[in-house]
Amino acid sequence: VQVVESGGGSVQPGDSLTLSCVVSGITFNDYAVGWFRQAPGKEREGISCIVNEDATIYYADFVKGRFTISSNNAESTVYLHLNNLKPEDTAVYSCRATWGRTVAEKGGGGKWSSLYWDYWGQGTQVTVAS
């Protein structure tokens, strides 16, 4: 199984970015894919996840409409659209994959971010500075 993120970069406050996560080696529709981030000196936090089978989506409370997750199942790719970026969004963004039924059954109420995610990539750096 391979998980490969791309699309990060250095941007100014207020800019937008779209991150991509390609997951290969699995039956994509059977899995959920989540986006996480970790800033220097801080714990990893979940941003959003999508259950590919039925497109159920969860967002962390802090997202507040600025970030949007989407997927292209035919290309085994999940996207994270980042809008109105702020300096505090600076972090390494990574995606993880796990069995979709697990997220569907146990991920509600914000619990999805603390589930065990089986596969993950190296991440892509997002830096927001003026």
C-alpha cells in the first residue's frame, strides 16, 4: 500500500491550496481517507475524513468552513481544499487510510480522528507567511 501526498507549498495569508492524496494497493471504495496535520511542537490533529463507499464526511470543529474534502474514487485520490489560509495553518499535512466500515461505525462525534489509521504517507509541508 502506498499513500502519497502532494500540493503543499509556501503561500501568503488569505491564499488557497489544494492538497492531493493518492492511495494505491487497496480497494479504494472499501476505505476511508483522512487528512491530518502536525505543526512544530504540537500534537497531530485530524482535519477531515471521507468514507469512500458512501461519501460520509467528517470535519474537525476548527475547520469552520475554510477547508473542504473531496474524492475521486476512479483515481483513488482524496483532495483537501484549503481556503483563506492563516499563519497558524502552517504544518505538515498528511493523509491516512483505514477500513471504511470502522470509520462509519465508530467515527461519529469526532471520534474518527482518534481511530487507528492503517496506512499513511510522508506528508506535505504547508507554510503560510507574509
